[in-house]
Amino acid sequence: MILFRKFRVLILMVFLVACTMHIMIDLLPKLEKRAAGADSGDGGCQCAHHPAGEAQGWGKQRARSAAEAGWPNKHTLRILQDFSNEPSSNLTSHSLEKNTAAGERAESFGRMRPSAGKAEDHKPLIGDASGGRTVPAHGASGLSALFEHPLYKIDLPTLTDDDTLFNVNTDIRFYPRTTGNQGWHNDDGNEEEEVFSPTGEVTAESYPNWLRFHIGINRYELYSRHSPVLDALLKDLVIQRITSVAMKSGGTQLKLIMTFQNYGQALFKPMKQTREQETPPDFFYFSDFERHNAEIAAFHLDRILDFRRVPPVAGRLVNMTREIRDVTRDKKLWRTFFISPANNVCFYGECSYYCSTEHALCGKPDQIEGSLAAFLPDLNLAKRKTWRNPWRRSYHKRKKAEWEVDPDYCDEVKQTPPYDRGTRLLDIMDMTIFDFLMGNMDRHHYETFEKFGNDTFIIHLDNGRGVRQSTYLRLQLLAKEEYQLSSLMEESLLRDRLSPILIQPHLLAMDRRLRLVLQVLAGCIEKEGYTSVVEEDLEGDSATHRSPGHR
């Protein structure tokens, strides 16, 4: 009995010693940081940058950044790694000190790349929105000719306060200096060249581009045809410094929310498949990977079709080490980083599907490309309503959707609000044609801005049946040789940093799908008559969009 008690006391002492050691290990980085700050004279500045410190490897930088951020505050050189085939084992990480050298090699490889702006940098990692590419000079631009066509010069109705998402109150003055970041509204970073109004206040034109984009949203479009803010915002998505990263909650696949130095935000979809990879024909539409290049292509197609319902999207080459792992405060995301057997930086995050070591996202060695879609206004400021797509798929391996088996389904939809009046049904037709051209079979829901009620456009998010006359005429125009859809898409996509976005077979497939759409419409017109299939929206001075409640 006495021996048993002594054994329990011994176990308790071992436990206390272990706890004490863990506490000391946790406190050691903070103590070292304080001592280093006192020696260097930084005065405890959290943002001090020491170029000499960049010579450290991954493990040492992780320990330093952990102490600065306050988590995960382990004084360790361990690299997250997991080669297990069991998904449950992904919840923990293993200590692999032997891979520290591999991590240092990956980090040094990234440092060997010359910085943007140097003469020897023939392909900068961060550049302007065009990535240094220019449209080939084979005569006049096809896009310029397209946008000069009368169909692309139809004016909107005069906007009232009820037609704009935000009513900018000019009596309210906005002072960016009070935010603590004095450079966000000056692209050149020169504080002495800041533009103020004659009375000393900051004008709306000096707002960050993401805010100007939000202010420009109205009942009929996300942005105007020739908005100067659009190109500036696309450039911001490519060059703005990323200050924080977090995983987006929900969804079947991994997406990241990135916040920039100017407080703008974008949704990042990393590359999961190469451009040449095709979805096997036996795959269901709901089990396919989301493609980052499809997001970029969708934005450009939306502009060519003159819908302007897809938020601005740009491609970007992201450094997974500096721009994701080192800036994230999402513990669940950070813990999934590891070094692959090929010495590439990888992570997999958390989501419903495809988030495991078997489906990890790996860089080369730590560079990964992806799409960045500008955020719409916060839901607290501009509420959106989510609608179930009447022609959504069944999302079942054996059952068909009701619209696939019920011949009277369309007539029932047309008698059901909000499809029985206004332009909503025509917007659904636009969206359906758009999705068919893109090959998107996953449009289960859509959204509208709540302020505009039922008389507004459909927002085409997450891009991965009669039609308007304007849509029908534009489709016919894009089928002509001089305005060929594939050529216009190729020219437009050249402006993106990650060009080429689509390979030639994908571009030709869009032409083929466009011909199929026109064939179906021609068959319907022959059977039902032109006026029964094509809705007039160009007559008189009404332009493309009618006043609310017209139909």
C-alpha cells in the first residue's frame, strides 16, 4: 500500500515537472523577444523589420513570428508534416526536425528570385494588372470594336436615390488619417501628394478603389461599362500587400478570405488543376474541383456579354509562405502547412471535401496561383437575398430534378412570384446562357440586393429559358467572324496576370456552345414565333433596362 502511494506521488511529480517545462518553453520566445527588443533599441515595436533576419530558415522565422503574433507560441523548429493516409490523423502534426534543412532550401529558393522592378526580373511575381503583357498588334482591337457597337452603347435609365446601393452623403467628411494608416488612399505612397478638396477634406475620388466600386453599384449593374475604378481595382487585387488570411466558413472546397493593406478584401481560390486537365466524364457535376481560371474567365465573359453582374476577378501568383502562412491568424489553417516529399510548401485547410493531405495544395516551391474575386459590400451594410434556382440540378446520383421530368414545370414557374412579373425570369435566362457557355452546372442558388426588391439584376457569384432581345442580338453578334467570342475572350484574358487563362480547346468550346444556344433559340422561334420567344427591351428610349414594375 505504501509502495502504491509512493508511486502515485512520483507520477504526480513527473506531471508537475512536465507542466513546468511546457510553461517555460512557452514563455521563452517572449522573453527572448523582449531581450532582443531591448538590445536593438526597438522599444518593443511589433512591426520593426530587420533585413538581416531574413537569412533565417522557415523554422526560425516561424518561432519569431509566433512570438510576435502571440500564437502558436512554441519555441520550436518543427515543420508541420503528415504523410498519413488516414484523414483523422490530419488533426495533429508531427515533429520532423530533419526537414528543417528542406524548409530552409525552399525559403532560400524564394529569396533567390529577383524582386519586381529589377532589370533582370523578366517575369515579376507582383506587377500591374496586365502582368507586363500586351495585346498582340494584329490590327485593331476586337474588344474596342465590340464596345463601339451600338448594342454596347445603350444608356441606363436616370438613376435616383432608390436605384443606387449607397447614397453618398457629401455632408459627411471622411478623414483617412484617423484610421492610423495614412497611405491607403495614395497609390504612390507619397503623403505630400495626397489629393484633398479645396476645403481640406478627402474627396470620394480618393477613397480606396474597393470602396469606390461598392459606391458605384446600382439597380442595373455592379459597375458601369467604362468605369475607371474597374481597372484600378483589378490592379489592386494583384499588387496590394496581403495583411491577413482566413479560411471561408462553409462550402465544399477550400477558399481563403484575404485582406489587403487598404482594408479591401477578396476571395482567393487556389489552383487545384492545371489548365489541360479535364473532368472525367463519369464524374458528377457536384464532385468536380472548382477551377480558379474559370472564375477569371467568367468575369471576362460577363463583360463581353455586357451583363456586368460578376464581381471583378483577377489572377495572382501568391507566395504561400509570406502571404498566407506568415500572416494568417487562423490556427486551423496554419496547422495544415507542411513540406511535401518534393520539398514544396503545401497546405490543405479544412472544408467538407478535398481538404486532406491527399488533396493538398502545393506550391512550386512556395508559389501558387489562384483567382481573387473582389468582395461585395458587407451584409450589414447591403443585405442580399438568396434565391433557390428554379432550374437547379437534383444533386442526387439517381434522381432527376422536377424540371427534367415535368413538361409543365416552366409554365408553373412563370406563374410564381417573383417570376410572374418584372425582369427576373429574363435574368434567369441570361444566367442560364452564361452558365452554359462557361460549362457551369452547379448554379443551385443566386443572390440579389435586398434594397432593390425583385426589380434588379441577379448577381453571378461562384462561377468556378425566352431571352431578352438585347441578349439575343449580342449572342448573334458574337457568333460573327469579326466578333468571334473565342477571339474576344482570348484578347480580354491576355490582360490578366496569369495569362493564358484558357487553353485553345476551351476557347473553341465556347464558340461551339454559342452555336448550340443560337440553334435552340432558332428552333423555338420557328415553333413558337419570334415575339413569343424574344422579349422586346430595345424599343423606344427604354434602353436595355426598364423601370421597376414595367413587365
